Amino acid sequence: MTAMNKPPVVSRREWLAANEALRAREKAHTREGDAIAAARRRLPMTEVDPSTPLVGGNGQVPLLDVFEGRTQLFASYHMWLDGRPAAGQCEGCTFFTGQVRELSYLHQRDVTFAVFCQGPYEESDRYRRFMGWELPWYSVPAESHERLVAGRHFGMKACYLRDGDRVYETYWTTGRGVEPMAPAYGILDMTVHGRQETWEDSPPGWPQPYETHGQQFSKDGRPTPQWARIAAGHDDDLHGGQSGTGTPGSAGCCG
């Protein structure tokens, strides 16, 4: 067995002192995050057509209805790869979408969470059900892409405000800006080996087996969480006769 690379061992007193020194930096980081959030709340906003059509479980609905009567909406734009099997769908979007589970805390604060998928409703909703996600799920038809995405790309996250029958986009982000959706990353960041991704600044010899072009979200040709669904006996057929490992998806649309 290869020896594990690990930090030096010191007395508990030295260990506590080192932790407290780092804690000061962590608190400064938290305060800076609070200041950025305060600035985010003061951003201007832009109006969006409230009649923009989306397709959900009850057919076509306007954007206004997606709010479910609440005043705020957080939309997770989920990339879709047409014609690909479940194994070939976006690893990054699967990673982030799959970690949003309990919505009642958002609802308590008057926020609706919804996934806006790039793919056709019937096919992409089968993916949602295969993954076991209990989330409001909508397909964005081609006619609505420009109204909502407006030159950006799926994989982004956007926040909206409803004022009566008018809708405004208040904020959007992409890339690493979507990491608050993934508590797994926050937990990994607190562990000694971190995320184990190649870009991280870790001591020599630390395990870093994960590239960051989709590989960090996949295992043996599938988005990682799909294996648990397969093991539990769930059918991953999205198109009729195309279940199985298939072709791996695109590289990390959200990472």
C-alpha cells in the first residue's frame, strides 16, 4: 500500500493555534462575501417579458406562472445534449442540479426554485425522474431562448423579481459562480485533501486525480450520481431503446 501523504503531526496546542490563525482569514473571507452580497442586492435590474412561454408538466405556461405566486424566482438553466442517452448528459449540470433537495427554506423566504432545461420537456423530464429529482422542471422552447438566455448559455443561474404582472432579471452568474448550489464542494474544501482537482494549490504528493473538463463530475463514463440510480434499478432510457452507458457528455458546462 502506498503511504498516504499527510500534514505534519504536532501537539494539540500547536494544532489549535494554527486553526485559530486560519480562522481569522476565514472570518475576513466571510465578511467580504457579505459585502459582495450587499452589493448584489443593490444591482440594477432589467425587464423580461412575463409572457415568455415555457413547457412544464401541465403544458405550456408563461414565465409569470413559474413564480407559483411568489415574488422571487431562482432559475437553474440546465444544459441538454439532444439525442444523447442519460449517460451522455451534462455532468456539470447534473452535479449542481442534483444537490438542490429541500425547497421549503426558499419558499419560506418567498423564493421559488425551478430548473429551465434546454432540452424537450418529455425527454428531459424522463431524465429528471430517472435521477430522482423532485424539482419544478420546465423546458425552454427555442422561441424563448433569446428572451431568457439573451446571448449567454445554458449552465447559468439567474434570479428574477416579480412586481405584480411584471418580471425583472436582477442577477445572473455562471462558471464557479454557481458553486453555492453544491454543498459537496463546501464540505470537500474543509477536508485535508480538498476537492482533489488538478487546479488546486495543494502540498506536493496530495491526491489530485480529477481534471476539470467534466471528469470531476463523472465516473466510468457517466455523471457520478447516475450509478446509484442504476444500482437501485431505475431505468435510464430517455428515447426508447437507448439506455446504457452510451457516449459521455460534454465537458463540464457548469464547472
